[in-house]
Amino acid sequence: MSDQASGLRVIRGGRNNTRQPAPVGSRALSVAGGKGGVGKSTIALNLALAYAQQGSRTLLVDTDLGMADLNLLLGVAPSRTALDALGGVPLEEVLVAAHGLHLLPALNGSYLLSTIGPSAQQKLLDLIGSLRDRFDNLVIDVAAGIGQIQTCFAGATAETIVVVNPEPLSMADAYACLKVLANEQKVKHAYIVPNRVVSSAQADELTARLGALVNRFLDLEITALPPIPADPCVQQAATIGVPLMVHAPESPAARAIVKLTRAIASVAPQTAPQPWLRTAQGEVR
């Protein structure tokens, strides 16, 4: 299926220049996936690290509020979390510095934090927005699912990434995620990142199939970004609690993450500070 038929723009990124820094720019990205286990937290973390390694002041926010997988992937044990921030603790006392970025952490096993309502969600977004002048780039890791809380955070940023892998359920759940974002959050554009693929042909098939569904049923434009290959270094990094971009920066998956930053910059170059968050009406603020 051609890109024209599926309504996709496919962005490849450079093959021979992954060592060169991409423009730092200024962006706010949420990383979602619908289905759990597709690798969105790994991509969110290492995308944020790639920006930080390029010289960007980068804020990473864990909105999988009751799971806090980013703590484990980063190898940190925060003494304070987003729950404390919502209770009035200054953000400077909550943020965790690690590997060149700052993390606003979630709290593992917190039912209270994982079930916050719309007013608390908005308060958390307002707190994130208050850090706009301190950081260049924002990356939000969104919990699995398409419930109200996941959709709120996935649709809150100026740009949204949806991760999909070759599993049939991942394809169905990625489409469900895009459908809810388009219908409930009025998102008009999203990036697609094929993850754990074994070939470019497999990535092309995933994006073409998903693009055909979106083109037929949704008022939404999607842009396919360079795929992340299946890479044993990803699991090795997770096992030892060291991010992939630190543990194995020359691995195929890490080099693909760097391509992502360059590809996103090529689609929508940004060299000056831009608004991070969208309003309920879909406008960026």
C-alpha cells in the first residue's frame, strides 16, 4: 500500500548522520500507545535523554501515576512524587535530576494518585506548565489504556506520539488510542512510531495498515516516524536500571531514537520557545 493511499507521510531520518546533533529546538511531546507493553515508557525515557544529550533542558513527566515505571528504568528512588506536588510541595523539591534530565516522578502502588479526577489532573498540568521557562523540551509518558486520565495527558501536549508494535492487539489498541484522541481531545495530528520491528518492510506494513484505518474513519493526520528495531540491549538496560541511551548509546535502538529527534525536527522545525500544552478546545497554549 502506498503512502498516498494510507494518508501517511513517512519520515525516515538520516542513515549516515546519527552521530550529529539534531537542532535542540523546543517541543512538548506525549508518548502513548493504548496497549500496555508496547515500549512507550522506554521510548519516552530515551527520547527525553536524547534531547538532553543534545543540550536541551529536558523535563520528563511520568503520568502512569500509580505505576512509576520510569523510576525503575532511570534507576532512581524519589523521596517525593507528583502526589506531593499536588499537595503543595514546591516542584523544586520534587523533581529528580538523573542522567542530564529532570523527572517529575509518579508513585508506585498509589491508588490515590492513579485515580485523581479532572480537577487534580488540570492542577498537575498547570504545575507542569509552570516549568515552561525552566526547560526547553517536555516529554510525558502516558499510562496504557484509553480512559479519561490517559486521554487527558496524551492529548495535553502540543504533539503526540503513538507507539505500535507488530502484535495484532497493539495495532487495534493504537487505532483505539488515535480514535479517542481525535474524538475526545480534538487532536488533529499524531506521530506513529513502529517499535520492536525486525525490518523496514515490517514497519512499513504496520504504518500502512494503521494509516488506512485512520484515513478511512478518522479526522486525523498521522505521520510515520523512523521505526525502532528489536534490540536485546533494550531489555538489558531495563534489567540493570540504566537507560538505553546511557547503557548502550551505539546500539541499533539507541541510534534509532536519535533519528526520531531529527525526524520530528524535520517535520516541524522549532527554534524558539513554543507553548507546551493544549486547551480543552485543542488550541496550544
